[in-house]
Amino acid sequence: MAITGECFCGTVQYKITGKLRDGRSCHCSRCRKAFSSQASAYALVNPAEFTWIKGEDSLTSYPTKQGYGLKFCKKCGSTMCGTYQGEVHGVTLGCVNGDPEVEIGMHIFVGSKAKWEKMPEGVVQYQEYPTK
């Protein structure tokens, strides 16, 4: 069954025909600002399995010099996905409809988390991005 997602106002919608993988929560200061939260919730997707089904023209992008970026709904501001060199490489889990059957497997950049955030015991944590 396909995974679907949409922004807060419903203007932008997508479909994923495969599975999400490598769920993570990022606690860096940039993700806190982009997601208006203590952290992001994000999972990777195979770009060939991702399709915009409505509202792609209602997206705006914020690319970085390193080739990464985020896409947002112009109308409601929902952070929809992450990109690498212009191609969707992951989605924000808050915009996914239903159960995407993926779990947050790691918390990254906890070395720069907000001072007021308390991490639960027993979660996999990395001070920065894990190197394999």
C-alpha cells in the first residue's frame, strides 16, 4: 500500500510507493528553527518511489550551499521534505498520513539540542551525525 502525506492546509500532497527507512530525529539548531520544534522527525525515501500528486507548484525551497535543502508549502509553511541536489531524499514524518511503518532509530546532533530539552533514557543518541 502506498504511503501518502500532505501539508497542514492540504494544498500539497505526495505519494510514496515504497517503504520509508532510517527514521531519525535531529536536534540541531537549524532543524529546531525549520520545524518550529525541539527536533525534526524525518525518514529517508527512495527518490524513484516518491511522487507529488497535488500542489507541487505551491512549494518553495530552501537550498544550502552543500546541495541539501527543504521544501515548504507556500500557503501554510509545513516542512514537507528534504532534498539533495534538487531531488527528494526524505520526508518529514509529521506530514505523513497514517502509519508509515517506520520508527525513529536514532537521535542526532544531541550535542547541540536545546538546553530545555530532556532526552528520554534508552534512546540511541549521537552528539553529531553518526559516521559508519
